[in-house]
Amino acid sequence: MQGKQFVLYIVTVVLCLTSCGHKEVYFPRNIAGVETEVVRFDRSLLNVRRESSMDDVRVLYDEYPEFMPIFVEDILGIPSEDTVYLAEALPNFLEDTVYGFRNTNRRVREVFADTKDIEDELNGAFSRLHYLYPDMRIPTVYFMVSGFNASIYFADADMVAVGLDMYLGSDYEYYNRVVYDYQKTTMRKECIACDVVSAWLFRNIRYTAAQNRLIDNMIYRGKIMYLLSLLFPGEKDYEVMGYTKEQWRWCEEHERAIWNLVMDKRDLFKTETIVLTSYLNDGPFTAEVSQDAPGRLGTWLGWRIAESYMRNNKDITLQSLMEDGDAQRILEQSYYNP
């Protein structure tokens, strides 16, 4: 299911290769646009009422024949064909007070009364991605409430679901019950578009390295983050990374020391799961480096290397970078030296 596409009038097709701040610009000033189809399933779902639940459930199946069964089975964990039980369970889910769903759903209505800003961001990012990869599908994006079960969920090859209840603000009181403090940084409305596109990139741009060393994973993830930052030129790098401003500043201030430590420990070519997990997985810190270092520091380093590689190899296209699975060669030709 591909989002509706439309072509905007292009005033100029000259590709800009000048820098914008520290970033290279790889896209025309006026680019052919893609309109992302955003489906407000959340609104229909939150309108279900106990007194009319059976009829409301039938309407949901009629209006969302592809997504409704996926939501029922994968998010609610209810057999899709059991509509009688669903008609009873769905109001209980929406009106729950033990886990705070009722208040959360009310908050979703308020925070996401207008989502034009998110849709505009998605359109801009996917338009740039479509320029690079015209054959890559553009997903249909479904907004939902998930009962704190999912932020981004792939419903199928062409559908991405967003749990709006996971983006109500880092200080939303109920998050203290369901997530760790370090996870709250990106649980904001402003992070949705970037999260959707990031997940789409990781799903569609495959890991092609022949080995599974830390350096291979670092470069792969770093390339994705580098591309993501270019698809969202108006975003601060720390926002794209999902860091706070203070975390990003810490990494910049300690970049040389971090790199020297990684080299001294000879971690780049290790394949042990504990090493990969420490450097790449989300967490309160990167244990292999320091308890002051934010999580996913390996991805941050990979981004810096990819950025250095493109800065020092002007003839390389973004597509070539993303297709190149030789992480060691990219590292060597990046001349990365913090």
C-alpha cells in the first residue's frame, strides 16, 4: 500500500552541493514531493462506546479492513474473529483506570488534536528519501493508542503504526510506571516523524557487511543516522540521535578520549555479543566506555565516521555510501581523527 504521490512544480533541478552548516546538501532546492498517507485510526478507536460497542467494532472492521485485524491481534492480543469478546474487551481497554489508559486516551485527544506539523515533517523527509530511492515504497502511517505497548510498529510491509500514547511528553506522569528515565527523552510529539522515518530506513536499507564485528555494526547504524539527519535538515543532530543537548555535548567534548579508548581496547573488531550490546543498544549509559557516556555511543561514533567519509570523498553519492558494506574501508578512507 503506497502513499499517494504527487509532483510539485520544480523551479530548479540544480543539485546543490554546497554545505549548510556542517552538513552537505544533496537535494534540489525545490524537490518533487511525496504526500504521506496518515490514517487517524486513533480517533475512530477512541470513539468506541460501551453502549454501542458491537456496532462500533463492526464499523472499525469496515473502515479499516487491513489494519483493524492487525491491531486487535498484535496490540490487544485478542483473536481477530472473536468480535463478541472484542466488543466487551475494547471498552475495558479504552476506559481502564488501573493502568491509566482512560486519562492517557483523553490526553492523546488533546495533544494530537492537530497533527499537521507531523504530517508536514513526514512529507518533507519522505520526499527527500523518494528523490534518492524512487523505487522505495512510502508507507501508510496509522496513528493508534497502544496501551503503552508500542511506539513504532510495522503492521506489514507498507504500514507503520504509531502509538500516540508513547509520545505525550517526557514528563507525562504515567511513563514513570512503564519506562526507564533514559527512555523518556524521545517520548515527545516532536520525535514522531523522525522515529517513523528512522524505523523505515532500518527496515529497507539492509545490513550487508560480511562480518558481524563492532565496526561493521557501527558504520551501518552510523550511515543510517547520517542519512536521517539529511532527511531532517531542520532538526538538531542531538534530536535526530535521540540524545539530550547535554548528552551530545558530552560526546563532542570527549570524542578524542572515547576514540582512543575504543582503539586501546581493540573493540572495533570484536564480535562478542556483550561488546556489541554495550556499544549499540539503548541504555542509560555505554558501559564499555563510561557511566557518563550516553547509550548507543557506537552508533554516534559510526555517524561521525560516515560524516567524515562523505566530507573527504566528494565523489561518493549517498546511495553508494548506503550500499557499501565494507566498513573497514569506509573507516580508513574517512580519515576520521578526532
